[in-house]
Amino acid sequence: MKKIFKGDGNGGFTLIELLIVMAILGVLAVVVLVAINPVQQLARTRDAGRKSGIAQIGRALEAYYTSHSGSYMQALSYLTTLSASGEISTPPAAISYRAGWAGTACDSGGTQQNNWCYETNAGSEAVVYTQLESDSERSKCPTAGQAAFFVWSTFDGRGGLTCVDVEAAGTTQVFID
């Protein structure tokens, strides 16, 4: 049999071979980063926290309604009221949006506390909501240019995604999911 390697037995790589392998790995790393899109991953993570927070506040609103003779509290400092009444032990932390994001947490009619929005209809119905920021949530909206909100409606007794035209905020919500 012929020896494949020549020389003194040091079968190492040449500098050119190492540079080519490093260049290929660099290209693969860039492709993976583009595919993952870390900005959108972080936005989806923040949206998951917002959905959880809205559900927590919504369940606390239902408990408050049950224990306070069938009425919801007024909008001013509603998180503080839920905490003081014992319906929620620790209110969800303030929502933060990514730097440079142009959206707003609440539409024009909502009372905002820590970027969680609350509206009540004379104490007989309540809605707590916030705007979602990830492209994956906005892509669920049927019309381009609509804002995606996660809403807990006491009238419907559930939470879900709703999409509204930013110009027509405050209209009746229809749950997407």
C-alpha cells in the first residue's frame, strides 16, 4: 500500500485550509442569525409575558367582581385596588417595549397603569388589554396595518388576540384566537 501522507508524519492543516474552514463557519453563523432574528425572538418573548400578565389581571378582575357584589372598580389605580383587595398578590411588572417602537400600549380610551390598560363600562363590564409588538402576532391580523392587542374581556369571560385599525381604536373587538 502507498502512503497517503508524505513528510515527517505531522499531518496538520495548512493556513489556507484553516482560513477556508473559518470563512465557511462564518457564513453559516450569519445565515443562522438571520434565520433566528433575535429582535423578533425578544419581541415574541415580551409578548408572551404580556399575554400572561393580562390573563392574571383578568382572572383577578373576575375574582374582584365576585367578591364585591357584582361590580368592577373604577379605572383609576385599578392594579393598586386589585392588590389591596387581595385579588392579586403581586401585580405584573411594568411592560417595556423595544427602543424605537412606535406603538402605544393603550388606545385613547384606556386608563394606563404600568402600560397595562383598563376600561370599565359603569362598573358592569371591564376590559384589560395591551398592544403586542412582534411581527408574528401582527401577521395574524386579517388586514395589513392593524394593531394587535391582547385583551381580557369580562363580557366574554376570556382573553385573546384582537386586531384593530389604529385610526378606529375603541371599536368593538373580535377575538382572532
